[in-house]
Amino acid sequence: MKAKWYEKKRVYIPLSIVLGLLGFDILYGTLSAKKDDEEFNPEYYSHKNAPMFRKKQASEK
């Protein structure tokens, strides 16, 4: 019985590499958009509309 084209390893290996690079690019793009005067907002996970980054306080610079 011959395997279908989508059941072969030579399809899944390049596909997994491409999807992995795409995920890494999105992560890198998100973190590279962070400015130097911003920090991670710890309230991001507890509040629905909280931004991921917030401006640093004047005393923390």
C-alpha cells in the first residue's frame, strides 16, 4: 500500500520547520516592538484589557 503525499515524512519535516520559524518570527516581532522606556506589565494576565507593556515609572529609570 502506497502512502499518500501528506502522510510522508518529507512533507512534515519542512512544514514543521517553516511553521516553527514563523512562530519564532512572530515572537521576535512582538518583543522587538517594545521600546526602551517600557516594561512588562504584570497585570497583563489578570486584567482583560491591560496592555502587555507599560511605561516605566520615573523612579525606575
